[in-house]
Amino acid sequence: MSEREQEITEFLTRAGWGAATRTKLADDAGYRSYQRLSGAKGKAMLMNAPPGGDQLRSPQAAAYNRLAHLATDCRPFVAVANYLSQLGLSAPQILAADLPRGLLLLEDLGDDLFAKAIPEGADETLLYGTAIDVLLALHAAPVPERLPVGDGGDHVLSQYDARAQEAEVLLLSEWYAPQLTGRALPEAALAEYIAHWRHYFALSQPARPVLVLRDYHAQNLFWLPGRSGVARVGLIDFQDGLLGSPAYDLVSLLEDARRDVPPALQTQMLERYCAGAKAMHRSFDEAAFRMAYAVAGAQRNCKILGIFARLAKRDNKPAYLQLIPRVRGWLRNDLAHPAFAPLNAWFAAHLPLGD
């Protein structure tokens, strides 16, 4: 038995789940892994997140993790989960925790991810509409800069600032560009790319930052029809949450890297969010928000192209390459915004996005 397996066994025994049957679930794109537990107490989920985060797998990732404000232990997950629950949203209940060792026992939210429930017949408009309402409820709440963890300490929410956003879009130049062209971007092209992004980041910083969950999409949202209102959407994968633009999670939902979202549904949901935001804040500027939505979409999709190329090359996960055409399509859509004409021309010259 490995040292890590021994730690897991001891943790589950202390929590009263030592005799439970453990079934490994698919790993996510990060360093965490999950197991479903079944036993006398029912079902639960084990999150195995060794302290150190992604840099355990790649030591050179430490600098990027700092810039992009990625979680390197379980404390942010616990802090954000407790905050979301206080708002009446359905984050998993924390059943037991060993924070120093990076182990959590979580409420099992079931199997009905949006990505599974919709193909099996769930009402896509209802599910996405409720997910929009979750974002409106989240964005209506005041967000403290510090969230209690429960171990006597606090988790300080970082700002999703231009520095973090720039680190993310540079993943495209570091990983995706060489994969596409077989060589690094020329220095002049890279400098021009960075200059374009700094211009767009300056235009789109939010006047009123909100809690951005950062991976708000159909593979991370559960449909819980036995609950009511916004609690019908179960939430996971929010440990990297930051204070940033309200447009970001909306883009994450509607420009999903893993599934096609029909254009009519995108339009309907964007309008639903804008109507709700106007009702909350009379000063809501829809034109400015739609500009921020385009910037968030282009920024996120550049980041994802880089991440998927990195997962294939560095982490030997080539299946992510199959998702790249969809992400390129979302990026083309984002760059169609008139404000993006200069960056669109840059892509045409250096990294054509295809049809």
C-alpha cells in the first residue's frame, strides 16, 4: 500500500467510512481525483487533492499557478462551498476533511450532470435557465474578500485581474501555437498578441466584481429536481474562484468546450441574464456587458486552446485534442465582435482559426 493510499484509508476510517466500497471516477483536467463511496451510511464522494496542486505533476507550473491564482490545496474548495451553501445554492456538503493532507469527504450530488441529463431528455431550456438564475443570485450577493475555512483561518479571494488573465492567454502562445505550426511564435508576433490583450483587459475590468466560479459548465452542473428554485443546480469545481467579471461564468456556460450550445439558446440565456441584471441594478450597461462577454469569451477560449494542447503534450491526454475544433469555433464567434478586428487580423496572420 502506498503512503498516499494509507493516508486515504486512515482518513476514511476516522470519518466512519472505512468499510465503504470505493469506485474510481474519471479524473478531471487538473490534479484532483475522485472516488464514489457506497456503504452503510449511503453514498459520498472522496476528493483526493494532494497539497501542492498541479506543480506536483509539473514543477514548472508553480509560477503559472501563482499568476493565475489556482488552488494548490483543499482550503479554497471548503471556503467557497460553505459560502455558496449560505446563499442557498447547492454546493456539496463537507462531511469530513483532512485539510493538511488534501482529503475531503463530500455529499454525493448524484449522476445527473447537465451533460448527461439533457441528452437523456431533460428540458435544456429549463436547466440552462435555472443555471442563469443561479448566476444572478450569486452576483446579487455581497462578496467578502475573506471566506472562513473552518480550521480557524480564512481564504482570501484573489482578484481576476489583468495579470492573471494575461498569464492565461499566454498558454495559447506557449502550447497551442507550437502544436499548430511546429514552432514558437516569432517574438514580434508574441509582443503584438500581448499588446492587443492588454488593451482589451483595460477596457473590460468590472466596476463591480463578483465571485467567479471559473468552471461553470455542463460537466460541472448537476440537475437536482427534488430541490426547489436555484437549489436545483448542484455546483462543483469552484476551488479556483476569484473576484472578477460577471460575464465570465456566463461565457463558461454558453461557450462550453465540451458540448454544443444551440445559438438560439445562447441568445435566449444571454438575454435572460441581462434582463435579470437590469432588474437588480438600474445602472446595468448592457452594451458594456456584451463587450465584456466577448472579451471574457475570447480570453477563456484562448486559455482553453492552450490548456488542451498542454494536456495532450505534457500530461499525455490526447483525447482533449478532439475538443479543439469546437473551442476554435467559439473563439471565431467571439472575435466577430467589431472591437476585436485588430486581434482577428492577428489570428488570420499568425494562427488561422479555420472555418
